[in-house]
Amino acid sequence: MDGKMRKAKEVSGWYAQQELSPAEEEAKRQALEKWYEKKHRLNYRSVPLEIPGKMMLALGKMAMEQRVSFSEFIEAILEGYLRQKKVQWKRG
């Protein structure tokens, strides 16, 4: 090996992730921020994200108990949070 190869480390016990230098991590973070900014600018309705499975299950059960769709339930949670923070999201 030429010394540039890095050993992959295990994350969450089920997939490997390459170790990154601080500069590489910052570049990755900035690229991710740009991606989210683009999504926001283009007014996409959905943004993919990772959520722990048990949290998703608990939220899904709560949505079922309230007899609303999962999307409506999550939107209501987010709207309540923004209202609490006094964010005027409807005006843009």
C-alpha cells in the first residue's frame, strides 16, 4: 500500500465509514450545507434524512393513534416548533 489508504472504521455496527481528516470533514460538511441550501432555495417539499428506527416507530404509532398521515403528523410537529420559536415560516 502507498500509505494513503486508510482503514475503514465501523460505525453503528453495520456499515464501514472511511476516516476523514479535519479538512475533509469540513469540506464534506460544507458540501452537505450547500445541498440543503439548494433544496431550500428550490422549494422542495421533502428533504431526506436519517432517523433512528425506534424513533420512527414511536412517531408512526403516535400518528396512527391520532388518525393522521405520517407526513401530516411530522409537519404539525415542525409547525408547532417553529411557532414556539416565533419563526414566521409562512411568509418566507
